[in-house]
Amino acid sequence: MTTVEPVIQTSTERIGRIAALVLLVISFLAVAGLDGLTTLYVIPKFDKIFKDFHTTLPDATVFLIQFSDFVRLNWYVSMPMFFGVYTGLFLLALNRERKWWLFVLVLSIMITFLSVLSVCFVTIALFQPLVSLIQSVKS
């Protein structure tokens, strides 16, 4: 092994650790921003609209509303879990003894992808009843 290889390996590991931390922050902001806003603000507004018009809702929408209610009513359980997971991942990414940053990097990508998928699910689950509601108001 030449003297350059440890330097390259160290710098590669440093870049990987920084990438993992940056992606972890992006993942945190995506989940907290998109999913938090959707769960705590958007879904309850739509729930009120659907209740005011006595709209029959599909199972996916009912599940979504019940999940939103659960998270809002049990915030003292869901918030520490949310911050605990991200704090643990952040500490793992900072660990210099092992290459946990690679695990954190992959997990951050998966969490961000799942966050985007959950927003898509919310959009789909709210779209059909909203279209039905608009059609019933028009006629």
C-alpha cells in the first residue's frame, strides 16, 4: 500500500460522511415539512370539508384521516420517536470507528423517497372524494 492510499481513503470517507449528514438534513426537512404539514394541517382541513358535506369516503381516505388524527392526538409519542430516529441516525453518521455513514446515506435516501410517496398517497386519497364532492355540488 502506498502512502497516498490512506489519504484517499480518509478523504473518501470524509466526503461520504458529509454527504450522509447533508442528505439526513434534507430527509429531516422533507419529512418534517411535507409530511408534517400534510398530516397536521391539510388533512384536518379536508376532513372538515368532507364532514360538512356528509361525503362518503373511500377506505384509503378514512385511513388517512384516522392516521392524521392519531398523530395529532398522540404528538407526545410521535414527536420523540421522530426526533429520536433522526438523532440516532445523526450520531451514527458522526461515528468515526465504523462506516455507519454508508448505512445512514442509504437510509436517508429511503426515508426521503418514502416521504415523497406518502405525499403522493395523500394526494390520491384526497383527490377522488374531492372530485365526487365537486360533482355533487355542481348538480
